[in-house]
Amino acid sequence: MIDLSTRDIKFLQGVGPQRAAVLNKELGICSFKNLLYYFPYKYVDRSRLYLIREIDGNMPYIQLRGRILSFETFGEGRQRRLVGHFTDGTGVIDLVWFQGLKYIEGKYKANEEYIVFGKPTVFSGRINVAHPDIDPAADLKLSEMGLEPYYNTTEKMKRHSLNSHAVQKLMKNLFALLKEDAFDETLSPSLVAAYHLMPLTDALHNIHFPRNPEFLRKARYRLKFEELFYVQLNILRYTKERRNKFRGLVFGRVGEIFNTFYSKNLPFELTGAQKRVIKEMRQDMRSGRQMNRLLQGDVGSGKTLVALMTMLIALDNGYQACMMAPTEILATQHYETITRFLAGMDVRVELLTGSIKGKRRETVLRDLLTGDVHILIGTHAVIEDTVGFSSLGLVVIDEQHRFGVAQRAKLWAKNVSPPHVLVMTATPIPRTLAMTLYGDLDVSVIDELPPGRKPIQTVHQFDNRRASMYAFMRKQIQEGRQVYVVYPLIQESEKMDIKNLEDGYLHICEAFPEYKVSKVHGKMKPVEKDEEMQRFLRNETQIMVATTVIEVGVNVPNASVMVIENAERFGLSQLHQLRGRVGRGADQSYCILVTGYKLTEDTRKRIEIMVQTNDGFEIAEADLKLRGPGDLEGTQQSGVAFDLKVADIAKDGQLLQYVRDIAERLLDSDPNGERPENAIVWRQLRELRKKNVNWSVIS
Ligand code: ADP
Ligand code: MG
């Protein structure tokens, strides 16, 4: 028996060292097994014949049986093309070649019967198939051809003659080598039987060369089941191990600090959602288990206040709390907000960022160690090794997707027992993704905005219609409001970004000579950036021209218009975040998405969704469907290897839930992995863990 996982791909018939290098570099395929697990992205039904009169321009592929009536050539030199007029008795179409004209004309004869396969397009009213596959009808047994697999390939692969067809051929060579028992089953017989799964061997055969659509469906189901099952089993197992290892700090009481704040300082009623979420966290923190909670709430839903009240519970139980924000501006803003909220109370709050230095810093560090500082707010600076606490009980992380796994692990180490952890995000993560990415986090949702907010009105504007937009901005400013104008960051070129922004800035200054304009971008020194933000906050400037540095958290309630230039360059969640910068006061707010005239289908959809809804969850779901989970903001940085080959988090949410329950039951019935009937499962899990060190180790 061949060991598929160690056998170098270059030894496969049809590969060799050169192509092996290409496969390796382009697709990460090094072994026989890697190739085996390179699945087709689609299948074409080759058993089906169409009639010419049935064809329209939208069909992805067609297959016809008929005859070439005659050949004709058109054009000169490089423009030359060969056209074969082809009929099946129900109509005539054109087969077209731009290359190999002589060869084609010599090879195919008029009036012989052929099977033609290819992609139809309609060109000036006639149906064309360019460079079709042609076989003599006598040579093909269609009923045996079934579904033909198509594999994704790259430009570089194609240059080495590794197109989809060639990959298919390699796959055939591979299967020809393998005996029926070449694959070790990766799920236990009891699971395979209980959930009517296709055995692995059959599933692998049928995912590449399906006998029919029903076999393909079963093969895909089996492989998806397995992928999602192990993802969930791993997360659940990990969570259990962690719970066994650590005891959570017990915050048994809600005491004087919390109650004083609630009755004396809280300036408004909590929303129902805020109350519910605070209660959920109280339960966690007194349960004896370490809290690991993800708090999702749309921009403006009042997460900061919830975080503050949770921190006060920690203080009431004799512990310190710490809150971490991704930028200096945000940390400072949190610090100011929280200091204001706590005015008159005997709670010491300190700020620690990169720009707090010298004596000030020394004092903060010293008083943290003695416990005189109760709440520390800061940037990444708080996780530096020089920062120690006397008794850290709770860590709040704002805008979680900017913090990596390693950074979080560092925070953990700052107390003997790990502190409770609250992760807050305004980028709502769809449930299915949360279960995969953050499966070991409990999730709380603030699904209600404070009363009195008016939904932001969003419009789409083409960029050749600026005059009316400027008129609208002017009117808003005359009414006392302020305006943001945001430009995208194009990562390939910082110079371009700045130029884009500078041009926009000059343009705005010219168009609004009577007003003051601020400018903020990522290349400015933090102090300058901050000063400019502060000017805007004090309403000394009326228009803020900025890159996406203002994306997260910044709060200027008087700003009521958000203009997003080149909106086509932004992803959905980013657009939503930016829009969340307005609509924070009592006034009606507006978001104007400016784009060029030509839009791709995807962009059109994104804009449409933004115009239609303000609901962050709806937007996140749509984003997931449009982009796929690998692209979602945060997933790359989160340290989770996303290695789903067949399952699709966006589409297989139900199956995910289903297998999670199965994994949970298995873990409950065999918590120590001792039962012989599960031996395969535990062995497989160990294998997968070896490969993916970071898998699911999130917080
Ligand atoms: P986010 O969830 O985006 O972090 P914030 O915590 O910044 O939201 O809250 C947005 C604004 O709403 C703040 O000015 C805050 O003081 C205010 N706010 C929070 N909770 C309430 C409430 N229950 N009623 C009225 N205003 C509230
Ligand atoms: Mg916030």
C-alpha cells in the first residue's frame, strides 16, 4: 500500500519535477494525498445532449451532436479566424477558432457526425462556441461520461500545460494506482452508520468522478460533515480542557460601586438589551468558570457603557479591570467617556498609551502594582511586559479583530488565575462563523439601539454629479452640522493614497471656501492626528477629510453627513463601520456612497444592500455570502487556519449546528477519549491538531 501523505507528487505519472514545483508553489500540492484532496469547483454534465434550438447565451456549457456543413475563414493576419458552420437539424451555430486554423481544418471533416462541447456566446445575433471540444460521435459513450470535474488552475499552471483537463488526467492516473482500500477511514464506523454517510473511499472517488448527481451529493455531504465535525469537536474539546485547567475568579457580589453608579451617575435608562447583556455577564463571572464572552452590538448600541458596568462588578469584588482599544484616539476617547461617567465616584481610572511617558508613566505603572489604579484604559501598551497588576480580574477588548491571538495570550498571563475576558465588536459576526471561529466564546448581542435615534438615510451618488451633493453638504453645515469625507486606502501604494486624499482635500477647500476643513490620515504623527480630530470634535472645523483611520469608534455626535468617496473600493462591513460614524446625535443623518459610473455586479450588490438596510447583522450575512469567510475582516488575523475544502460557512450553517450537537454528544459520552469505537475519531483529531497548531485557540 502506498503512503499517500508522504509520497512526493513528482512521482505521479504525468507530473515530474518541473510540474511538481508548479503544483507545489501554486496550490501547495506536495504529496499524492494533497492532490487527492484538491477537489473540483464544479462539474459539467456530459451525459446530456442539447438541441441547437434550445440554446441561449446564458448557458454555461452545451453539448451537441451534429455535422459541420462547411468551413469559412475571415479576417487577415492576427485577426484571422476560422468558422465551422455546424448543424444538428434544429438550427445552425458557428464554431470559431482563432488559433491552429490549419490543423483544425485538416482534422475535422464536413458531414461526419461529431459531439461538440463548449461554452455558447451570442455574438451579433448568432450563437458561437469558441474553441470547442470535438470528438467523433462514434468515439464517445455519453451515458458513461457522467459528470466531468473542473479544477481551478492558475495562469502559471496553464503555462505549464496544467489546465483543468490536465489536472483531471493526473487525478485519473492517481486513482488508477490506488486499490480500493487505499484510504484509511477517517470517521468511526458508528458515525458512518448512524448518520448514513458515504464511506471515505467512495466519497473521494465520487467527489472527483461522480457516478451521477446523487452520488456527488452524498460524497459532498460526507466530506462536509467530516470537516465541520472535526472543527467543532476540536473547539469543544479545547474549551473543555481549558475549563478543567483553569478555575474562574468568582465575582460573587454586585456591590457599592456598581449600585452607586447605577443610582447616581447613570445619565439615562439602560436599554433592555444592555440590561440583558449585563445580566449574562454577571452570571458568567460568578459561575466559577472563566468568562470568555463576545459582545456584539452595532455601532452606537452602547457597548462602552456595558463594558464599564461590567468592570465595576470586578471592582466591587476587589479586582482591577483593564480595557484595551486598537488606537490611541479610541483609547483616549474611552478614557474620557469613562472618567466623565464616573465623575464624583471614588474610582481611579488611568490611561496608558505609547505617548504617555516619563514620570506620568512611572506613576501609573507603580500604582497599578499596588492596586491604587482601579481601571486601566489603553492601547497595546497595556500588554507590554513592564505592565503589571496587583489583581487583574477583567479584561475588556474593544474592536476585537485588531488583536491577534498572541496578544490575547499575553493578557492572560497577567494574573495567576486568568481574568475574565470580554471581547467587544461592532462588526457583527454571523452566527455560523462565530461558531467556527469563536466556538469557545459565548456570545451576547445588543440588538437594540438607545431610544430616539433616527435611522441613517443612505444614498448612492455617481461621481459626476458632485454639484448637488455639495449643495446638500452646504445646507447641512448651514444648519450647524458637520461632514465627513472619506477616501479609501489602496494598500499597494501609500503615495497614491495620500495623493488621492490631498486632491480631495484641495477640491473640498475650493468648493467650501467659507468653511474650515480638517485632514487626517494614517501617516500623520499620532499627536497631529489627535489635534486635528479634536478640532473637528470642538466644531472648529466643519468638514473632516480623512482616510479610513476614522473607521472605528470615533464619536462626534454633531457630524451628520458621511460621504464615502470611491465607495466601490470598500467592503461591506467597512462601509457599515464608516456609516456608523454618523447618526450618533439626535439629528437625521445621511450617508452618501460615491462611485464611478461603471460598477461590477458585486459592487452594485454591496451598494444596494447599504442603501436598503442599517442592520449590521444583515450586512454581515450578506458580506459573508458575497466574499466568503476567508476574506472577512479579522479572520486572517485571528490565527485560525481556515481549511474548509467542501463546507461553506456561509451556506452550511444548518449542517454546522447539526454536527456540533453530534460532536458534543460524542464528547459527553466519551470525555477522556477512551472508548474503542471512537478510536478513529480521536486519532484523526490528533492528526489535524498536529497540522494546525493554532486551530481555534482564540482567546
Ligand atoms: P458603541 O456600541 O458603538 O461603542 P457607544 O458605547 O459609543 O456605542 O454609545 C454610543 C452613544 O450612545 C454614547 O454617546 C453613549 O453615551 C450613548 N448611550 C449608551 N447607552 C445609552 C442608553 N441606554 N440610552 C441613551 N444613550 C445611550
Ligand atoms: Mg465603541
